[in-house]
Amino acid sequence: MSKRSYSAELKCEILKALDENYSAYELGSKYNVCPSTILGWKRKYDKYGKESLKASTTWKKYAKAFKLAAIRDCLSGKYSIREVARLYE
């Protein structure tokens, strides 16, 4: 599965439509984007603003203990990979 790149402007357009009472499913069909991806954009936008919709240009460094904690949570079975990613941002 290839990863598509969407511009910050397109993401804003989709999120605006989401706020105008279109469902993530409807918008996903229209723009060929997974509805859960749209909802992820919405969470980031609500928490961090428009800057969070821009594509990252650098790698983020994480401490070994931080990574191990995330792996443990995932392997525990309590959380899905997506939930762990959201928990640890």
C-alpha cells in the first residue's frame, strides 16, 4: 500500500467540509481518503492547529525508554497500533 501525500490546503478543505455536516465516510469517498485518516487530521488540527496539517520535513528522535514503553503498550494487547500512536503522539 503506497502512502499518498495531501497538501495542507486540501486537508483544510476536507476538514471544513467535515465541519459543514459531511461525514468522514462521505468525504473519504469523494477525495479517495480513508475516513480514519480524515478523523486523524481533525484530531491533530483541533489540538495543534493548521501547522499540524503540513507534511513533516524532518525525522523526530525519541528516547529508547519512550520507544520501549510504546512497544510494551502495543504488545500488551490493551491498545491497537493506532491507539498507541495517538497516545504517544
